[in-house]
Amino acid sequence: MISFTIDGQMVEGREGQNILEVALDSGFDIPHLCYNENVKPYGACRLCLVEVSRKGRSRLTTSCNYPVLEGIEVFTTTEKVLRARKMVMELLLAMCPGSPLLQRMAKDMGINEVRFKKEDKDCILCGLCARVCDEIVGAHAIQFAFRGDRREMGPPFMEEPKDCIACGACVVVCPVNVIGMKEEGDERTILRWKRTLKMRQCKVCGNYFAPWFQLEKFREKAKLPKDYFDVCFTCRG
Amino acid sequence: MTQSEIDTIIEEHGRKESAILAILQRIQSKENYLPKEDLEYISQKLKIPLTSIFRIATFYNALSLKPRGRHKIDVCLGTACHVRGGGKILEKLERELKISVGETTKDKKFSLESVRCLGCCSLGPVAVIDGQVYGRLTQDKIPSLLKEFK
Amino acid sequence: MKIRTKTDLEKIKERGIEILYPKGIKISVGMATCGISTGAQKVYETIQNEVEKSRLPIIINQTGCIGFCQREPVVDILEPGKPRVFYQEVTPEKAMRLVHEWIENRVIKDWLFFKMEDEEWIVDNKFWNYSIKQLPKGLDGAYIYRQIPFYNKQLKIALRNCGFINPDHIEEYIARGGYFPLYKALHEMKPEDIIEEVKRSGLRGRGGAGFPTGQKWESCRRAKGDIKYVLCNADEGDPGAYMDRSVLEGDPHSVIEGMIIGAYAIGAHEGFIYVRDEYPLAIKKLQTAIHQAEEFGLLGEDILGSGFSFKINLFRGGGAFVCGESTALMASIEGKVGEPRAKHIHTTESGLWDRPSNLNNVETWNNIPVIISRGSEWYSKIGTDKSKGTKVFSIVGKVNNTGLIEVPMGITLREIVYEIGGGIPEGKKFKAVQTGGPSGGCIPESLLDLPVDFDRLTEVGSMMGSGGMIVMDESTCMVDVAKYFMNFLKDESCGKCTSCREGTKRMHEILTEITEGRGKLEYLDLLEELGWVTAEASLCALGGTAPNPVLSTLRYFRDEYKEHIINRRCPAKVCRALLKYRILPEACTMCGRCAKVCPADAISGKRKTKKEEGIPFKIEEEKCIKCGMCFESCKFNAIEVQ
């Protein structure tokens, strides 16, 4: 176990953990958007900034990807930290002013006005959808593209993603809920990527439970028989 | 490019994933852009997700998804050239060619790009056309310069 | 033939000396990018044809850049017993004549650049004397190379061979002492000794950050792992900086040798040189040099019979400024996009493919052979207390003498701008010098006596960076300069961090508002706040130094910003939206030229002819797009810009 302090309080973490996860587990409230414990940390949003003092040197750093180290001192609410977080939030809000989550977080931080020209974007470029798609689902259907202020998240060529299995993981993980999924009849659509797939019907209960394309991929990978997914997961159990 | 041409390039680079940038640059240099089918084929062949290849193709300035013109005009917008009026030269070219920087003329004759510092600062403002450097440019020299190219 | 022993090396040295200083006449043309862009290729071909046609006993040769890029194409003539004579701004016509004049033992005074009576071999600590026995006619009064103000205060360590050797001839590199330091390192020194020497020399990274090189090497050596890498950052991306390019084009072996020594000291057996995509000539020269080094046994297995093996790979960039950042560079080599990663664990412990990696800049590597040969004590006597050695700067912009210079650290900016640079052209007034590229800042006149070194420049809000120095005069608008750099940075940002991507974007947005006459005073504080968060909250040095151009111009030129905002005026007459083009009716000769070239049809008037009186021309403000074509076309100075 690795011992260190957060805001003067002694905490413990395991090798390989990062400051943010230990902090959250220990009850410290550090705002974050692009962090999700199920995927690798990325450090894009810059909200989880803290001040870390190590070997006499102090620096502002993101806590989601800073490894827990013996003896470091972490400070989560110094003036510098609060000032930086506030400005980062203001910049995010200026990007996506219509987001209820961002509006709430900004209000909690004491932001009353946005001093920049408001854009009307909805995606906060946190990258969680792509990380989930890459690391957990393994479909690699969407990813960042372009660079600088033209950075975007989407499928290759911004066309319908041919590798997307419409599992809905990205929909669930998106912190600002801008991906969206709808099911109509025997079709499921991941709205943001404009990916529509036909669903398979369970031979027992008659419900449309998962896209054909997705099930076929699983079957191939796991080398299952052709009729394996004739019955849905609920009925199977 | 044909699939077998792409196969050759991939072989020459040892079929390594890390050679993806070099492979894409080869295709760019031959085709003047990166055709979608070529990227899809490379993704299959090297087992790299198409999303990664698209990401790389849109990240680096040397690569383009849209065809570039037969003659590539690179206007230097390095600091020294900027201070000597490089911006005005770019605008004059935009007016003459009726395109914006980053675009290609409809007849695919010229592509207009900006580049940062070619290192000929004493000659500024500078533009490179088809690898040839043209220095000490002024707005009135542009029309006759463009006429030199077919 | 593979060089195995010191005797082998010395034999090549002798051969190299014969090539460098042949018995007959040798004419060299500077063919680096600066030379080629001014027409050196045609000059070379003209001389070549003339020599063949007339069957003259002359050897024709190519060299790299000798630094005074403004005066290219540069041609030099060498003949035993005579001083070495350099000509400047040579055209194909001039070339023909000066060759024939030389054969008649004459020089053309007006076209002369300078003469040399000896050459410094800094690696060997000696001078090669030309043993002058006779002087061509017309040479009296010619400047000696070191007397010229441009060269007078320079000390060429990194540029030691540029312009003096043909980079495609490894023998010439060896003749001037090259690869002897490598021999010394491999056979007479232990890796730990080499690292100690580099530490004691005080060498700091020349790429911009100025991190102590010896310390970096030591942490890489100490890192756990059998496979380690040495890397060379040749992704020189600062607009206005081309020092590394010159070294790679004119003396590629100096970098290769430095890397082999470093690899030996650290324990690496593979190296990478990451060259910017926009440097095709440098890539070519490196390919030739690497190939030759392999042929001669200086790269590959059992180098110089020492048992040490090392190979270098060349990697071509894809056109992205951010790839100059160490972790982004490594990601790029790995086949990914150049997105930096957190450096809580240093790259010296876990870098390329998670292995210990030592990355240094071109100029840093190039200094190593000299430090090994001359010793750390000699090296540490040059420069200032905390910044040892020399630095290559590219001095460009509004200055009389533009080109590349190498000076000891500690020289003042005033000396560089006025003595070496020759001051501001057209008698205009100095305004600022921008150092460090997009990561640096502008330094005003009041600080011209600042000694140039890493720490002093950082103290005043700028930084050394890779060495670009852009001189600006009264006709440069500092707000426009800040906007220019922000435009560059927001494009080149990888886009990962909110603070950098949005920060640079918004700073650019605000600066655009100001330069287009829509500025508000509160924007100045907002810019400073934005600058602060971009620097503090971003992951890498691109974001970390992005605000510097804005913050430094705000610090020293705040009044200029205020003028744009309060009076909607651009004192330097640069910001287009704030300009008014006006034809002075008294001065107008009614020639009609301006109306002809106006792309917006905004000028009306009547031409004065033999038959008609003519009406003075007038510019219609609403139609005017402020392109400046009328101003450029008027031969009577009748157009004023307000």
C-alpha cells in the first residue's frame, strides 16, 4: 500500500492507482468529466487539476493520470487549483453552453457569466466514447480526428461507422448525453453516428434484443454455432 | 493505387504498424491525396482500425483526403515573411485563383497552402511552387508568375 | 572500406585533406536551401559547363551554408599559395567572369565578399594555414573573414564545418577532425567518463528547454532495461528558425557522431533521427551521410573495432509542429498521432515503446564531439555561469544582415542586432526582437543590453527556444504579431487539452477583435487570465508556452494594444481594418495606375492625357478592401496610409 496525503489527510492507495480514484473513494470531491474508472485515464478535460507536492516541488497536474506515489502531498482546493478549474469550466461552457450538466457544474463553481463568444457545440471532446469503444467493446468504430481547434469525434470520414455494432456503450458513457440511441420496430439507431442496424428477434419471447451485426461478430469471435443467438439473453437464463 | 502497388509499399516498410505515416506519405506523393479505398485496404492489410488511419490522415499537414492540384503553391507564412507582407501575397493568390488557402482550383491546376518557414527569410515574402522557391514577391508579380504554369 | 584502427582513420584524414585542399583550383558553391533558393543551382551548372567547355583545370564542389544567407549565392575559390576568396550574390553571368578573372590571377573587387588566410579546425584545436605566396590583383583592401562585423563576434562550434566541407564527402568531415572524438570515446573512455565530461561541460539542451544534457544522459543510463534508444529531434518547427536545417544540410556527420558517442555512453544500440517533413534536402543529406558512415564502419556492428554496435534510423515527420514535443515525437515514431502524454514518468525511463529513451536536439548532439575532443574545461570557459558554450541563432526580419550566427552565450542582444546584424534597414527604429519562436516572447529596446542566455531570457518573459531571432521595427504591429502566433498555435495544438485548444482559440479570437477595431479594454485582463490558464492547466510545453507571445507583448507594448482599442488606430499601420487608404489630391499625377490594379473597383477619377485635363483619383472607402495594391503601384508616393 502506498501512503500519501490529500488536503492534509492520510490516505492509502495501491500500486497502479491514480490520485483521482483514491480521492473519490476517500470522499474528496474533485470535478471531472473525461474520467471513467472502467477505461484508461486520458486527461483531456483538465477539470480534475490538483496541486501535487513531490520532493519539495509543487505543480498543478491532472489527478486522473498521476500515479499514487509514497509521500506526495495532494491539495485539491488551493487558490491556484480553483482558479484554473473555474477557467477551464468557463471555456467548456463557452463551447457547449446548452449542456445542462455543464451549466450545473459551472453554477456550483460560481461561474455566472461566460466572457467568450458562445459556440453551439454539444460534444466536449472528452474521448470517453472512443475509449470505451476501443478498450472495452473492441469495435474501434469512432475516434478523434483532425487537430487543434478543428478536433472532432466521429466515425472515419464522418460517415456511417461500418465497424459499429450498436451496442450502446458510447451512449451510456457520454457524460453530456449527446450520442443518443433509439429503437423503432426492428431497428436500433445510434443517433449521433447515424448508425442503424437491424435487430434480431428472440425465438422465445419475440423481443428485438440485439443487432444482427453485433451478434454475428460475437459468434465469429467466440466460434459459436449459427443458432446460438436464436434465443435472447433473458430467455436463455 | 492498385492493391498490389499498396502491397509492395507495405512490404518495403517491413509490414510494420509504426510505418503507417511513411506508407501514407508514399500514397500521398503518388496520388496527390489519400483515396478512401486505399485507406480501407491498408486498414485491412495491416490490421489497424480504420479510425486510427483516418485520425492519422487528418492530423498531419502532409496528408490530405481531398485531391491536391497539379501544381502546389506553398506560401511561406513564417514570422519573417509575415512581417514582410506574406499575408498580402496569400490574399492576392486567393483572389487570382478564386480559392481559399487549403483549397484546390476547380480545374485541379493549383492547390494553395501555407507553410511555416522554409528558411529563406532574407528573400521574404517567399512562395514555393512545385518545389521551386520564388522570393522577393510583390502582389503585382503574381499574375505573370501563375501564367508560367500549365 | 571499414575503418578499424586509428591508422585507418588517419589514412582517411589524409585523403580528406587532399580533397579539401587539392593541388589545383577548387571552386565551391554554397548549395544549402538558402543558396538554392537564390539560384545557386544555375550558378553551379554555369561554372560546371564553362569548366568542361574550356577544359579548365578546375574542380567544382558543393558546400553547405556559411551563415550569411542574405548574400547567397556564395562562391569561393581556393588555389594553393593564394588566399581563399569568397564572392557574394553571384549570378550565372558573374560566375563566368570571375572564373576567367581568377585564371588571369585577378579578382573582381566589387563582387567580393571576403578573403580567408586560414581556417579554424576547432575539433583539432588548430588552424589550417593557406600558406600564402602570392596575391591575385585586386585583392588589396578586401576584408578578412573574421574582420567582417557579421562574423567578427562569432565562435563556430556547431557550425564548424558548414560552408567548409562538402557534406556528401565523409572524408572531408574526417579531415577536419571528425570521428576522432568517437575513436577517443570508444577506445579511451568509459561510458561513465563520457557522461561526467558532458556534465562538467555544462551543456544544456539546445532545443529550447535547456535541460542539462549530462544529467539527462545519466538518468537514461541508470534506467532499467536492456533496450534503450537515443533520438535526435530534428523537427525544427519554429517559424523563422532554420539552424538545425543548416547543420543537417551542411554537416550531417556531426550529428551522427554525437549520437554514436551518446549511445555508447548511455548503452543504446539503436537511434532515430526525426526530421521534419518540410526539410527534403536535409533528409537527403542525412541519408547519404548515414549510408557512408555504414560503409566506413562508423555505424553498424563493431564500430571502429570497439565491439560497440549502433544503427541509426531516419524518420520523416508528417507536418505537425507539436511533434517537436518529446512524447509526441515518440508517439509519432510509434505510428500514432503526435499527441503528447503526461511525463510523470520521464521518457529517459519510459519513452519510445516504453523503453528508456534519450532525446536531444540536433545542435546538442552536434556539440558532443567537440566537447569530447577539446574537453569540458575548455568548453565551460565559454558562455556564462549557467549557460555554457555557444548558441546558433537565426537572425531574420527587419535587420540588415540576415542569416545564421553562432555566438558565445552572454553576448548582448544589442551586439547581435547592431554589430552582427548591422542594425535596422532604411534607418527605421528598432522596436523589438522576438526570440524563441511561438514559445517565446518579444523583447523591447529597453532590454537590449540583456546578455543572451537561457535564464535571463526566461526572466524577461521570453525564452531561448531553438534560436530564432526575429527583429522588428516601427512598422511591425505587436498586436498583429501576437495574433499571428496565436493563429499558428491554435492550428498546431493537438487539441487534446481543453485549456490549450480552447485557450489558444479564444486568445486568437480576442486578438482578432482588437485588430479589427472591436476591442474592449477588459479584453486585456481577459487575455492575461486566458494566458495564465492555458499555461498552467495544459499538459505539454506547447500549451505551456503558448501565451508567451501575448503576455510579453502585453507586458512591454500595452499602450499599443490600448491604441487599437481606445482610438481604433494601428500605429504601425498594419492592421487592415484600422487603415484608411487615401490618395493625396495634390500629389496625384492622374496616371490611372492605381485604378487599373484595384481589385475592388474602388478608385475613380480621370486619366490625364494630352487632350484632357484629368481629375485626381479618389478611393471609395466603403469599397476599399485595403489590399494595398494601389499603394504598391503608385510611383509618385501619392497614396497615404493612415
